[in-house]
Amino acid sequence: MTEQSNSKERLEVSYFIEAALETEVSEDGKNKHQVKCQRCPSLIMKENIGAVKEITFDLPSMKKKDEQESGVEQIKHFWMVPDMFQFENVGFSNTVGNVKFLTCADCEIGPIGWHDLDSKNSYVALNRVNYGD
């Protein structure tokens, strides 16, 4: 991938994040709408479950279970979910360091976020999910 296409991709992601922060976050900082998988119609979490958090984390690139890993993406905006039982359809990877990666439980695309084993909080990347009612 060229430097120019990398730059364009980062710009598109930042516009997406700005739009999501304006349209998807309620006044109390929670998700206004349902959060769904990007690849299938599965519901990840219902409204008012996740609180928007700005925290920098290097998340492996999204891939299907049978595809090769293709790098990492530094992500700064997440939905923080304090209790893993508040999710609707989320799978958890084996432990890697002190985290487990989150995937769609139905189509296994991911990682869409990560679960911190120390704090027990889960984080879903704003740019790796879709929104709707």
C-alpha cells in the first residue's frame, strides 16, 4: 500500500469517527443506537450500553477467521462496556497478554475490539461496527 493511499484511508477513518461522535453518542455519552456487525446483521449491543471513551490501543487489522493477519491499526475511540454480559453476540479470543480480542459471534469477523482482563472492561472500536435500530 502506498503512503498516499494510507493517508487517504486515515482521513476517511477520521471523518467517520467525527460523524459517529456527532450522531451516535447521546448527551450522557452512551450509544444512541444499536451497535451491529459490519459484515452480517448481528446485534453486538443494544442502545445505552457502551460509554464513549478516548483511549489509544493498537488493534490487529480486521480479518475473517481463515485469512492471514495483515498488521495493526491504532484506534482512539471505543465504546466501553463494563460488563461482558451486556453484549448480545460477541465472541472472545484466547488470552493474548492481558487481553482477549472481541469478534462477532455469528460471522467471526474481527477483532472489533478488546477485553481488558485486569479491569474487566470491554472496548468496541467505533469504526469497526455499524449502527441502526
